[in-house]
Amino acid sequence: MASNLHDLPDSPCIGVCSTLFDDVCKGCGRTATEVSNWVFLSDEEKRAVWMRIEQEGTAMRFRNDKL
């Protein structure tokens, strides 16, 4: 993962949202709470989310067969 948040996209969102039906978005890997509060999270909190979703690697964002 990039060590600087400025090297990453503004958010993990890839425009394939499933948080209306799932606890964790299938597109980006964030929880519904993380998605809705993203703009209010501190840099440290955002970095922690990025690290977790990259480590999990299950969201479409990280799959070769995404769309």
C-alpha cells in the first residue's frame, strides 16, 4: 500500500456499490459505516481502512475479473 494517502485515490470506491444490501460493499470492501463516514475519517482512519481492504483483497477493486 502507498505510505502516503495522497498517492491513493480519494476513496476506495469503484462505483459498484452494494451497501444497501450488504454489510460490506462488494465493490470496494468497506463497511456501510465506512462508506457513509469516509469524508469525516482522519488520515489515520482512512489509512487503516485501506490497509484492511487491501489485506482482505476480496472486493472487486482487487480482483482481476472485476467487471
